[in-house]
Amino acid sequence: MITVNLYYTGKNGSARRFAEEMEETGIADAIRKEDGNLRYDYFQPLNDPETILLIDSWRDQAAIDVHHESPMMRELAALREKYDLHMKAERYISEDLGADEQFIRK
């Protein structure tokens, strides 16, 4: 699994309005339904009201590549421009927890 954390930062609440519009228009749900999407969820850091975190997980790079060519990407890019957002990205590749599993309370 590949997870990309995207931090959208704007001014005067624009990042939150962006995430709300993504949800209200159904773009976020359409992305969640794409083959290979495992997670697509927005969060807001408690210490930064001008940033929204998107946790976006995919089965593999091929699924991400198809997503990047999808019609939703044009709509998403237009909304980023509309809300004048700046982004920071982090990328993670998941592996078995191994010995750390003992510390996870389920």
C-alpha cells in the first residue's frame, strides 16, 4: 500500500472550504470509488486551523497513475486554484508491523 499525506494550506479558512466542497460535490466519493483506492479522508490539525490533511492510500503505483489521469484530477486541480491552496506532500510505503504489532491495542 502507498499512502500520500497531502497538507493543503490556505488563508481565512480556504483549506477547510476546499475539503467541504470536495465532499459536497461528490468528487471525494468518486475518488474513493476508484479501483485501488483504499482511503481518502480529510483531517484538520488541532494546532493549525489553516491546514487540512488528506490521507490518501492506494493499492499500488499503477492505481495512483490511473487516478492521476482521471477526470476528477482536473476538477480537483480547479478547486485547488479556486481556494489558492499551497501543498506539502509526504509519501509512505506500508510494510508488515512485525515486532511493533505487540504495541498496537486493538
